[in-house]
Amino acid sequence: MTHMNELEYTSVEICAGAGGQAIGLHQAGFRHLALVEIDGHAAATLNQNITGHPVWDWERDHCDVLSADVKDFHPFEDMKKGGDRLRTHGLDLLAGGVPCPPFSHAGKQLGRDDERDLFPRMLELVEELNPRAVMIENVRGIMDPKFANYRDWILARLQGGKYLEENGAQASDKGLGYTVCKWGVLEASDFGVPQLRPRAVLVAIRNDVLKDVKYEWPTPTHEDPVSVAESLQPSMLMRYKPYFEGKYAEQARAAYDRWLAKAEERDDELKGKGGGIAPTLVGGSKKHGGADLGPSRAKAAWKQLGVSGVGVANDAEKCKEKATEDRDLFREDGPMLTVEQTAIIQGFPPEWEFTGGKTAQYRQVGNAFPPPVAKAVGESILDVLKAARERDRQKS
């Protein structure tokens, strides 16, 4: 048997989407035993990347990618590759970006009356898997005053305490034996993501693990945000360059220069005020039509960055093949972004590939949790787990 000190730190992630959180946690040092995702396209993306990239070799052998509704996820039965390990060594981290529609400012904010609310399921899995740590990510809306009672219920479920039931009656819960170390909002642009994307993150550690160890909330890695101009410049140049010779030469050079000037000007204008970062990318849902870069306010913000937000561009190959240059590159209000460029705006590593058609791919990107933020939270949790493991090793 491996010495406890050499054992990997494992995680199970629900609502894994196209892998934003999984990538960040992997970069932090966690190894995934299961990734559960209901959307077929997103699950196919996870599968394709895990089987296709050497950095995911461990997961290829030990991780089940399950395209399933988390309500039908039964870890000990469904985890074929990682089940034994789970039974023998327990789980280090249960993580999940539980769906945001119930708390989203864009939605109706039905909270726990919304059948899409998966907090209850997440808490059932905490009880079933008894992980050493829990990380739950959601939109910032869940921190609104109107959800105070709901947050109290979640806190009581995890660490014990009182809360108000929906009928106003007071209730209490003895809890599952965790300490909620922090439930706060992290801003993606503080971690090098060129986008305005606040996310609420809850971190809880099991009491027998935490004991005397202090949890430290992630501190920003970037003093100044990375701008859209800086992050998209290499890929924009790559898109326009093939047209710098030939019939489009003049048009292409002018369009590229115009985009860069506009994006840099916006960055200069906002220096010290958050820089020229992108508005929040919105993936939309199956109910809403094609892919665009969000509501009219977001489109207006993109316009100031020299980008047209009315849709998503074809990638370079398809653009050439279908001759969509006028639509994709030479619009009056600037180029539309490709899926690859929206992935840069979310902080995905360049080698991560998305499956499905253009709209399906863009949805996966738009709904993601930025990997650099997940990495920062993952490292903050891992620090506690490592310290606890060291402490317990010295005692044994």
C-alpha cells in the first residue's frame, strides 16, 4: 500500500461543465476520480481532452467521466475506475459549480423553489462521500440579502446551526461535521482572467481535518487586470494575417489596426479602474437561440473593445472555407470572436478543445468557471489538506 504521504489528493466534481473548474483544480494538484456532467456535448469535451492530453494521464486511468444527471449519480456504484480507491482512502475534495439559474440576476431568482437548484443534492453527496473538503461555486447572486435564509440553511446543514424554514418557523440542524471556512466572492480579473466575472465560492473543511490548521482565502495573483487587448492580440493577428496579402490586404490591415487601437484605447482609459477587461461572458441555455456575447449592455461593452458581440465567428479554417470574412472579420463595429478567443477570455489553456457545433461549444465556454480562479481556490484547500496530513503523520 502506498504511504499516505505519497497518495494523490483526489476530487469528485459534479456539474463539471466543459472542465473549467476541473482544469484549475488539476493545476492546483488535485486528481479527479469522477467528473459528472449532464450535458452531452460538455461530457464529450471532458472525455476528448482527458484521453487526448498527456497531462491527464492519471485521470485516463482513474477517472470516470459520467454524462448523467447528478440526481441519478450514485458514486459507489457508478465510479468504475475510482470506486475502489474511494472506498479505501476516502475522498479529499467534493467540488461543484451547482447551477446558477435559481440565484442568477439574469433569471427569476426562485432560489430553493427552483427545480434546477442542486444545493440539496450537493449536500446529500457531502453526507454520502464524507469528503475532507468541500468547494461549491455559484453566481454572486446567491450572496444577495433575499437568500440569507437559504444560506443559513446550507451553513446549518454543513456545520450545524439554526435557520428559518420557508414557512418562517425556526429549525436547527446538527450539521455534517464541517466548518465553513469562507463563503465569499472572488473576482476573476484578480487572477489574470481578462473578464468581469464575480463568483461566489464556499469552502468547507471537515472538522477532524481542520482542527488547528488555519484556512487562508486566495489572495489576488494580479495587481492589474490583464486586458482584452493584451490577451487577444496574438490570436487576432493570426486571424487577420493570412489576409494581409491579396484582395483583402488593405481591408484586413485596416480592420486589425482599428481593433487593436480601440482595445488599447479602452485599456488606457480604464487604467487603475479595472482596465479594459471583457464583460461577463454568458453561455445562455438551450432555451435561448444561437450564440452571442450576452445582453445589449454586454454587447455595448464589447463594442468599446472593438469587438462585435452579435454572434460568434467561425474559426480561421471554416471562415476561409465558407468565405465568411465579411461577417467574421470585416464588420463595421469590429470582428466577432471565435470560440477559441472566448475560451481565452475565460482563462482556458490553449490546448483545451471543445466538442460539438459552434453554438454548443460557445455555450460550454460561456458557462464555465475560469480555470485560474479554480486553481487559486484549489491551492488554498490543498494547503490545509497537506498541513493536516503532515500533522496526522507525525502523530501516527
